[in-house]
Amino acid sequence: MSDDHWSRARKGMNAEALEHLRERSRAPGVAEGGGSRNHYCLECHGVLPLAYNQREPADRTKLEHCPHCGVEVDPRVHAMFNWVEIDQPPSSDLLALLPILFLGLLAAGGIAMGIYYYYFA
């Protein structure tokens, strides 16, 4: 290969990505190989067997705690190699929206009172 070949021309350009992949290869459970389908602990990034629901084969048990660091595993969240899946949305966003709803009602009431006093008082 000549020095103009793309593999030599890009030498050293992906050092950050390569270091990330090297670090991932040192995560707990990687040396053991894992199974054909894995996901990762959000705390220690160790390899965990993947089981989505009860229809999975019986040998894939749902984990309650990470075997590497002991943190509780959320059964709704699966951190894959380069994305995170969340099986179900959170139960409700109502508490986050209550302040906005309250301010909207307060503003509507103020506008209604202003219109009343301007035209009828």
C-alpha cells in the first residue's frame, strides 16, 4: 500500500473512538464473552444478559441487580452498545406540567377580570 491509501491517510484521526472501544472491551463481563444478546449496566457498563419479557427463553432470567457492581437494574431500560432503549414511558408527566397549567389558569383569570372591569365596572 502506498502512503496515499485511505487507511494510512487517516492514521491517528480516530484515536478518541478507538480509545472508547478499548475502554468498552475492558468492562466487567466482556472477558467472559456474554451471550448472543446482551445489554449493559448503566452504572459500571458491565455486560448483562438481555431478556425483554416473559416470552424470552426460560434460561434468560430477569436480573434485579447487576452481578458486577450490585446496583438495581431497571427492567424498562436496556443500554445497548450505542443506544439506550426505554420500553415504557414514565407513568405520568402531570406533576411536571402542573406549574404551567396553574400559571395558564392564573393568566386566563387575570385577563377575564381585566375584561370584566374594563367593560362592566
